[in-house]
Amino acid sequence: MIPLKPYLIRAVYGWLVDNDFTPYLLVDAEAPAVDVPRQYVQDGRIVLNLRPEAVQRLDMNNSEVTFSARFGGAPTHVHIPVSAVMALYARENGQGMVFDQEEGPGGEPPPAPEPQEPAQKKRPALRVVK
């Protein structure tokens, strides 16, 4: 089954751009296969401006987000696996979406916990009062 996360990323991005917000992408820069300018990473994270005027060749597919942008005047290609995307939000007001980072292999959510048996039903402790 295809994970839901890439669809949500594309939907939130479209909503932010349609409403003239500046889309900010929060990325786990320490995740495997992340290729971002390391000099801008802080505490293992990087925030990227995805405004259409700030990026070129933006591609958001089911497995990765890629684009080219200038960092300190130097053209840079950026590659982010969907699993490394932590949040996508508007710079202006913070509206957007935070994504769960507890995904299993292949970007799938972990299996649901086993349901526990309900506790034995006790008799109600109510009494008739006259």
C-alpha cells in the first residue's frame, strides 16, 4: 500500500501556495539519504523555503522531495526522502501539518498494538435510596 504522507505533503503545499503563504519544510537532516546544505543544519534539522519563486524543478513524488535552489548564492540540488519530512507549514502563521516520525521500514506506519481484553465487569455500586 502506498503511504499517505506524500499525498498529504502535496496537498498541504498546494493549500499554502494557493493562499499565498510561504511554505516552510522542516526536515530531519540526519535521516538516511538526505542531501541538503550542511552549513544550514541546526540541531540535526533544517528549514527550507519552498516558495515557487525560491526553488526550481520542485518534484514531490511518493518517495522523495527534490528541487534546486540557491544557498549563499551557490546553486544546490536538494534531495529529501519523504520519511525525513517532519513538517510543512506557513512561515506567516504556522498553519500546516506536522508528520509522525514513527514510521516503519518502507515508510509504512508501525503495526497497531494488540488489543487488550476488557477488564471483568463489576456490579454497579449503586443502591436505591428512599
